[in-house]
Amino acid sequence: MSKVSYYTEEGLKKLRDELNYLKDVERPKASQAIAEARDKGDLSENAEYDAAKEAQGMLEMQIAKMENLVANARIIDETGLDNSKVLVLSTVELKNKTNGAIMKYTLVAQSEADLKQSKISVDSPIGKGLLGKKVGDTAVIQVPNGHIELEVISISRS
């Protein structure tokens, strides 16, 4: 059973573009590499042919995985989302209760996560810990060296 994933329109477009690139550019390259290796002679002792076949197999697995993601992707309708609690696409301002640091993150689907852009996955420990919290709530999140306490200061839409 496949898991439904939620994306922004931009995130789903990016996923589809990457899938099309793999199919339209990388797949023909893999076929060409196999053909070139095949032309070099005896296939039973041709390491280049074996490597090209293995690379093609890995590419096909990646394509199949991405096709499954696209097939089970749903676009989030941002207009109907509740701003009173943390949900997917919420931009959350947080205060680390230990050191007083203020952070701002947007919760997104795993494939759209990018820490440089302050986008964290709803499937990450922090994302899971924040889901459903309201302004003023404290999320206690288990991390490798113990736990952190993050207070929700504000919730908005990206």
C-alpha cells in the first residue's frame, strides 16, 4: 500500500520535472552506455557491460520510486488550512527554551525539505513534534543527545 504525500504546487512540479529528466535524458544515456559496452566484445568477461547494466537497473528503480511518489502525490489547498495549530505548510516561529534562540521554519513534505531555506519535513523529529501544537504550546522533541524544548511563538502560512 502506497503512502499519500502532500506537496505544494511548486514541489510537485519540481518532482515531475526531475522524473521527466530521468526518463528523457538519463534513461537514453544508460541505454547508450550498454550498447557501447556490448560492442566491445565478449559479454561474459565485460566488466563495463556489467557496470552499465547495474547502473541502468538502479536508474529504473529510481524512476519507479519517483513514479510511485507522483502517483500518490496530492496538492495541498492552502486556502482552507487552519492557522490556529501547526500543520503542513505552517511557518512556525519557535523559541528554544534552553538557550533562548529564536528559529523560524516552514513544515513541508519530505521531498521539499531544505534546511538552507528553513523548510523542514513533517516526517522529521522536529516536524512530528510540532504538528498539532498551538501558539504558547511547548514541544518536547527527542534528539540524539537528549531532548529539546521548543515553544511555539507564532504560526502563519508561507
